[in-house]
Amino acid sequence: MKINKKQLLLYSIIIVAVLFLSSYKLDYYIYQPGGIYALDEVVEVDQRFDSEGELHLVTVRGGQATPIYYLWAKIRPHYQIYDLEQVRPEGISQEEYMNTQLHFMESSQEAATVVAYEAADKDITIDYQGVYIMAVVDGMPAEGHLMPGDQIIEMNGQSVTSSQEVMDLTSSYTKGDEIELTVIREDQEQNVSFELDTFPDEPDRVGMGVSLVTDREVEVNPDVHFNSGSIGGPSAGLMMSLEIYDQLTSEDITKGYQVAGTGEIDYDGKVYRIGGIDKKVVAADRDGAEVFFAPNEGGIEGSNYEIAKQTAEEIGTDMEIVPVDTFQDALDYLNNLEHKS
């Protein structure tokens, strides 16, 4: 069939329009339900014990919006649209953002390892090697004084080796108090000082406005290995700690169930709020989970657990939504489960 000039022009316009709608990047970021991943493929303890059921981490998918993706997200349940700068601050590339998320995953793996090995009473040695600045919040007191990569070694004359020590010391001060920090920057020791202030969205909380990370050397026996690939963020901490514990101990804590959940975990086994809990409930239900652990946050209004429970009712799932504040809460629930028939 011969194509005339008008038809050629029309086809060209259609092709350009389709390319634009599907590839042009808007200043929005979209989150949607992701999937669940069996943790026995992500975590492997040497000489591990196997289980009948499976423990799963749950993901949320995210990506920068295109015109078509934006319109699709507008009409889909449990899709959420954010301004791009809310997710990835101006000046931060996608690669830098992903590297940060992968670092959060590594820190989460370490915390999960510590919690699980201590709970299982296995050999573990922790050597604290320093606390570092990961990021500085715009408009907060540390801006212009501290830089990512700085190692804090003293705070008001007191030596510090972990982020928890820095946070504990900071919590004892009030707005307007001056702090003096000794930091190592580019192999040079420096003193910096500034006044503390409250956070814009937390007027009762005083701080410097920095994100901290503790450098630890953790040695365990038997060894544990991780293969989380491109999965980032801290929210798999609770589930990884349960998986490590399950592989370390002879008792099958899954009892034959498909168990999913989410929650950041600290080195003391406390479980913290994460983002996108509704999307994770949808993903876990869609992929066949029977139990879902959600951060309870002490039972406050609007907690992750409350939102997870509402979402479960909305989608009509039979999946059991379980509130947890600690690793031990989740472990107790599993230990009290009847074995699946």
C-alpha cells in the first residue's frame, strides 16, 4: 500500500506523541505495590536449618513519572504520586539516591544480624569503629558546619563511637544550646560548633539536622551471607532478622506458613515505621502471604499497623495482620502459632 505525505505526517506525529507520553520524565515520582521475595534466597547462614514455610520481604516499586504513567497512577488504587524533590532532593542524581538506599539495606542487614545472633545465643563480636555523617538537612543547624563523610569523634568533650551515643547526648539539650563537635574531615581533625534547633515538622524534637551511620565491624560464627541485589532501603530489617534466626535454630518458626512483613529494626531489636505500608499489604496478599507483620509504633493513631489493618479490610484479604513493636513480638507470635496442617 502506498503511503501519501499526509499519512506519513500523521504516522510521524503519532509516533512522536507515543514516545513523548511514554518516555518524557515529569517532576513526579510514583510508588506502587511491588512484590514479595523469599528470604531464604537472600540470606544464607552456613550450615543452615531449613523450614517448611517461608519468610518474605516485601517491596514497593517506584519510578519517575512519564505522562502515561502519571495518568495511570491517578486512577489506580494504592498508587501514590509525590513531587520528585520530596523523594530525591534537588542536586541528587538517581544513582546517588539508589546508592543511599543500598547503604540503608547494608546497615539493615547488619542490625538484623546482630539481633538474630544475640537472640539465638550464637557467637558474635562487635567492634565499634566510628560514627559518620551521611547527609545534612537543608535549613537545619548543621548546614554549613558539617559535611557528608565527616566522622564525629567527640561531642562537647565526650568521646562517641556510635550514632546512638550522639542521639542520646543530643536529646539532653534544648533549643538554642550550643554544641561543639570534634570531627575528622579529609584526615584532618577539626572543631565545629553551632546552636541546636527544633525540626520544622517536629517542634518538640531538638537536633542538628543530620543523618548518621555507625561503622561497625561485626564478626559472627557461623557466617551469614546476603544477596539482596538491587533491593534498597531499611524496611526489610525485621524480616531478615527472623530469617537469620530461623536458619540459625533447629526449630522451624515458620510452622509451614508463608510469612511476610516489614519494619526497620535497630540493634536492640526495636521495630520502626516504614513508608508505603498499604502497598506492601496489597503486594503480600497478591503473592499469597498468610501472615503479615506491621510496625505497631506503640499503638499510636495512624500507625503502620492501623493503616495495614485498614488496607487488609479494604481489599478483603484473609491474611493475618500482626502488630509488632520488637523482634521478640514477632518471634513470640510465630512460636505460638499452631503448625500448619
